[in-house]
Amino acid sequence: MNSRFAAEFEGLVEKYAELLTGDASAETVEKIKVWAIYNHIHKTMPALASHWNQQHPEGKADVRKLFEEVRDRNQKFKAANQQTEAPPEPEA
């Protein structure tokens, strides 16, 4: 993989993290990478994800916490955006 592609793809992931959670910090980007990869594995190879979950119950709990964190951050980010995009109230 060439370095130009790697940098461009990293920019894509950073933007995705920002649009999903409102945060593009290095820590959030890493969490989004794990979240996205696990989500893809779970959807495309559920038996593999299930096997891993059985073999690594602590990891399964960590993944669950990560999914809840991403979901909560996304919901808060959406709610904040809806408030700022609300149409002005009609004048009386």
C-alpha cells in the first residue's frame, strides 16, 4: 500500500469519525476503526464473531461497551445538530 493512499484513506476515516460522532481525535478514530471492522466481521462472518466472542468474553464486553459508546455519541451528535438546524419559529 503506498503512503499517499494510506494518508488519503486515513483522512476518509477521520471524516467518517467526525460525521458519526462529532469528534475526529486520534482516540476516536481508532475506536471507529475497531467498531467498523468488528461490525463488518459480525455482519459478513457471524460464526467467526461468535467464536471469537466465546473465546474472548472480556473482549466481547469491551466491544459491547465500544458499540454503546459510538451509539451514544452518535445520538448526542445528531441531537445537537438537529437543535442547531431547527427552523426559526414563525413571528406572531
